[in-house]
Amino acid sequence: GQNIDQPTEMTATEGAIVQINCTYQTSGFNGLFWYQQHAGEAPTFLSYNVLDGLEEKGRFSSFLSRSKGYSYLLLKELQMKDSASYLCAVQGGTDKLIFGTGTRLQVFP
Amino acid sequence: DTGVSQDPRHKITKRGQNVTFRCDPISEHNRLYWYRQTLGQGPEFLTYFQNEAQLEKSRLLSDRFSAERPKGSFSTLEIQRTEQGDSAMYLCASSLLGAETQYFGPGTRLLVL
């Protein structure tokens, strides 16, 4: 079967660092994506990992371990506008994306 | 704005009516995807096209759902005899063959009364 797990909710303080974990079990693996989704809006692309290791892009970094079926998204220097849902998605054996339920992050002042 | 557009943005209909949604992908993108998202859940795959060809359909896509991409550009998703369970956000995404990232449109929010 296909399964992607991530925490439902997280809270953090402005200026802090937060790590959102994602574990997956899928038939086939062609890459792992992180999307940000503000309430009522479409998902926007954040990062893509296909090889093991860390990809850094400004305040956001994403890590992948294919042998462990594990990824995390690291957000540094949190800002209020980072309050959103963060979606972990795996591109499996075909080109469709399989999404987790999303992690709702609330950033407090 | 990713360059993917969807129309309408909102649709309210009565149970049993038919509805049709349109998606215009980023112009050079040859792959087009439809997803459905309900509150508190991640998007679920429905179907996708490469140019005009529909390459995969989810088991979620009942006989009441049909999608087309007749000229390999825009796509339509039709739902016949709508049911209250069809209420959701319908998202379209596009990508370029050989590039992995899918870019999403703003979605069509459907409410079936």
C-alpha cells in the first residue's frame, strides 16, 4: 500500500526553528516534494529531493533518507507568514503525487 | 501566481446537476493533473494527461467523472449527477515532461447542496 505520515499540527514561536517530519511507504520512488498551502489557496512548491541528503533554499531546507523512508522540512527564522499547512508528497512509480494529510503550522509572536 | 489558471473559482450546485471545470496549464507544459482536496486532507490524485492522452485514472474517479484534454492544451473535468460527497476543492497542476515539479492552479471550490 501507499502511506505517508506527518504530524497533524505543530506550533512554534516567531524567530525559532521548526522541523516537520514525514515518513513514507510507497510502491516506487521518483522523488519527494514539500509544498506550502495557506488556507483556501493552492499548494505552492517549496522543495524537491530525489537523492539522499540536505537541500537548502534560503530559510527552508529539506532532507531525505531513502533507506529509511524519511524526510524533514526545516524552517529557520520563522515569520508569522509561515503559518500554513505543509504537505509532504511522494512521486511514486508513476508521475502522480501521493500526498500526506499535511502539517498545520501555527507561528506565534 | 504559478501561471496555471482554473475556472470557475467557486461553484455552488444542487445535487443531481452536472458541473464542468476548466484548467489552463502553463503554456509549454505537456502534462496536466487533476487532484481533489477535502478539508483537513492532502490532495488526492484523480487523473492525468500527457498531451491529449489520458495516461492514468484513479479508482476514486467514478463513472460520473470524466476528463478531457482534446488539443493537448486546456482540460475540462465534468462531474455528472453531483452528490454531496463531491463537495471539495478541485485542483489542477501542470508540469513539463522530464521535469518533476508540478505547479498548481488556484483550484475550483465546489459545494453541492
